[in-house]
Amino acid sequence: MRLPHIGLTLRIIAVLVVLGIAVFPLYWMFVTALSGNSELFAHKARLVPDFSQFGVFIDALAEGKATTWLRNSLVIAAGTTVLSIGLGIPLGYALSRFSFQGKVLVTVVLLFTQMLPEALMVVPLFALFRRFDLLDSLGGLILVNSAFVLPIVALILKGAIDGLPRELEESARVDGARPLTVLTRINVPLIAPSLAATAVIAFFHAWNEYVFAVTFIFTPGMQPASVGIANFIGELGTPIQTVMAVAFMFTAPAVVFYLFVQKYVVAGMTAGAVKG
């Protein structure tokens, strides 16, 4: 007897398995945060959260540190995303549409910057930031994170603009549109999926960045969550439940942000842009 829809059933099972693997770490943090000390070191792991221990989240927020860290991380990530995309759009457009001396060299240099580890640049950047009074400020972290993520943003957008038909731009120029108008009114809406992808890259880079944050920020109230969570680790003891509670609150906004933009990443807005 032939089993109907067996292919669809297998695909659904595969999706559920992959989803479970992806979501389980987040769920495990939540369960661990809501576990007592005796349950943490028990032989049998607890798989169901104990909501009677939910006070650990309330206490973490009531102390104010976690709220401040999360706010600082949000400011840094949002600022890095806006600045890197704002600079990456004209840079990618210039590399895609204009011919100028040294264009290949610029592209190679942008690729080369992705090979440099952050730790290699800490000392010279620290001296530079101290000279320009950018240490211990969220603006300084936004600048340094944007500098590291801008090359990949520009190259992704260059590739997206390369795929756009030039006929659209030529038609706009015939109607009297200037290059900036062509870029903002024609190209930017058509590369929206690529913009969403680069926004995810920039946001996650700044949200998770640790090396520059721990080096350039001295005031506890200016630290992002990536540094603040590490401060819980002590020589004599570490509050596991508090660490997991703050880590869960640190991870959740990034997951929500990705879920919000993922539909734009997979959308094909350039389909059918030119007929014939």
C-alpha cells in the first residue's frame, strides 16, 4: 500500500529536527536559569523549567546591571548597523558602477582587512583612541565595529548592485535623475534583501563583540552585555543561574531581530524588474 504524502512528512520531520537542534541551547539556558543549586549538580539533568525560580530573572533586572548592559549592547549594535550600511551603500555602488584608478586595489584591500584578527589591532587602536579621546565611550565602539564590518558590507552590496540591470539606471538618467537619486530611488529598494543580510551581519558582529569592548571600556556602567556577563565569573564562585538568566536575555533580542528580518533576506525583490 502506498503511503500518501510520505515526502512531505519526512521534510517536516527534518525541519523539526533542525529547529530543535538550533533552539535547544537557548532552551537549555532558560532551564538552567530556573534550576536550583541541588538540581544543577544532580546526576539526572532537569529538562523542564521550574517557573517557581523565575525570581532570578526579576532579581537580575532589578539590580540594574543587566538592563544597563543590554541597553549599551543595543546602542552599539544599532549604531554599528546604521553606520556600516550608511557607508557601505555608496561604497558598494562606487565599486560596482564607476571605473577609477586603483579600483582593483581598493577591492583587494577590503578583502585583506577580513584576514586581520581583532586582537592584532587592539594595541594600535588603543593608542589611536586615546589620542582622540574615544576610549570609554559607546561611540568609539561603534566606530571600531563599523570599521571591521564595513568591508564585508560593501562587498556584499557591490555584488548585489552588480546583479541589477543597468537599463533601469539608464532610464532614470534619461528622465534627468542624478546618480544619488538613482542610488536611493532605484538601487536601494531593489537590493533590500542584501541590505537585510548585511544588517544581520553588522548587528550580530557588534552585539557579540568582546575584545574591543573589554579593552576600550573601563566604566562598568558603559560595558555591553558581552563584557558584563563575563564579570560574573569569580575566583571563588560563579552564580550559574544569574549568568544563564542574563545570557538568555542577551541572546533573545538577537534571535528576535533575525526572525524579524529573515523574510526580507530570502525575498527576491529584483525578479521581474526588467521585462523582455
